[in-house]
Amino acid sequence: MATILVTGGAGYIGSHACKALKAAGHEPVTFDNFSTGWRDAVRFGPAEEGDLLDRARLDEVFARHRPKAVMHFAALSQVGEAMSQPGLYWRNNVSGSLTLIEAAVAAGCMDFVFSSTCATYGEHDNVVLDEDTPQEPLNAYGASKRAIEDILRDFEAAHGLRHVIFRYFNVAGADPEAEVGEHHRPETHLIPVMLEAVAGQRDALTIHGTDYDTPDGTCIRDYVHVCDLVDAHVLGLDWLRDGRPSRVFNLGTGHGFSVREVIDASRAVTNREVPHSEGPRRAGDATKLVSGSSRAERELGWTPGRSQMQTMIGDAWRWHQTGHYSK
């Protein structure tokens, strides 16, 4: 069993990663400032409260737990906020990650799994995206993640910090056992917002833009189930622990769904209509983001087995009906 430091372990993806790590025989140690994460979500190992910008606190946590690797999920991730407050994203995401990376190297923790994003690619019309697609982010969120990727490469060259970078597409779904799930404050992700509208917890879902160059005018995204996603992270950890070289992997299914197609799938799963309205485009949104890579399947042996749209919505709907975090 290895101790793994999981930054953002109280958040949506991080909490699912902690469950997957525990199931794989590891001890996940959550490091979170709980600004967006949930204490109720920390169920699979110890928690340490702290901020990534606090180097002294990070040094203390590394010394106490002596982790063998880091899984780094903690980040701000709202596109609209990134457009209006870019400084917040550069300070939190980049400076915080740099501080974490420096602390890891100082502690001799030299395996690093990083949660990046397909938002680093930006807008590439009618192109399926692979790991060699030029990175031209449209907003400070994608730009901050690209910068962290560059920092990791520099720290490998200088200090030998080995890393796996996962650029993933839209994450959806929830733990099938409903122990953890997706609950943001405020909620901005399409599927949980849609399910809130279905459940009568908000007036309607707003479709942001209906004039995109797509078959039905709405944005197209590649969706991957959160459990499939975190399984890849465990495989990435194994990759590093086996002594393999640093690597970048896209995580997606290669199939895109428009907003209207997601609404249609929800109707089929819940047997309820989705109240929705149409609004203008959001700044920083790309028309289509779909993975064209099979590298993770070929090299990691990863298969996104739960990433069918109706399965993702069904798991999210089960979590939504079961309850939410309270603290």
C-alpha cells in the first residue's frame, strides 16, 4: 500500500479518485482548503486542511504522511469566471501548483499525476483532438493548465520529477453506489444543472448558444464518466510506479454529444421533461471538443466502460435523488 497525496480530494473528481485509490489498496490523503470541496466527501482516508499557496503547510503535510506520489486535482475551473477574473486563475491554479510541485520535489516525492484539461487545445473546428494537437486555449482556465504542464516538464528536466498529465473532456456521472457525487457551489455543469431543472430545484436549464456551426446549433462535447476517469488516474499512478517515462494522455470517448442530445438522453432516463430556455453564447466556449486519441487505451489499457450518456445521466440522477453534501 502506498500513501498518495490527493489535492482537491474533497471535490467532485478528487473524492471519486480517493475511493478508487482505496479500492486499489492505497491510502489517499486529501489536501483541500474546502472552499469548493465538501468535508462529507472525505470518506476514504485522512484529510489535511490547507491551501496550496501555503508552502509551510504543504511541507508539514509531506513530512507527516510521506506520500509516494501526488494526484493534483485542486483548481478553479469555471470558464465564465476565468474570462472575467483571469488573475484569480493565474494566482490560484499556477502559483498554487508551482508551490505544490516545489514542496513535492523538496520532500523527494517524485511521481506526479496531474489533472489537466482539453481546454488547453482551444478552438479547432472539425478536428478531433489528440495529444499532439496545438494548444491554443481560449481562456485563463485552459491557459493556466497549459502553464502547469510546462512547469512539470521543466521540473522533470531540472529535478527528475516524473509525471503523467491527463487532458480530459467533460466529466459526468457519479459513483454508482452514490457514496460520492457531483455537487458544486454554484452548480454550472450541464448535467447536474439539467437534473436540478428536472427535479424542480431551478426554473430551467439555459442553453448557452444555439447558433454554433453544429447540426443542431448547440455546442458538442465529449463526455467521460467520472469513475472511468479516476480509473485512468490509478493506471497512470501504476505507470509511474513501474518506472515508465512521463506521458500525456487524453481521456475521452471519441464521441461528442450536443447540448440538445444530452437533454434528449435525460428525458429517456428520467421520463421527465427538461425545462429549458435559450440564451446567448458564453465567452470562452469552443464549438466542439472531442477526443481523437486512443493512446490511453493502447498504453495504459484504459477502457471507458461506463461512459455511455444514459449511464452517466442515470448514475448522476441516482446521486441527485439520494442526497447532497451538507458540509
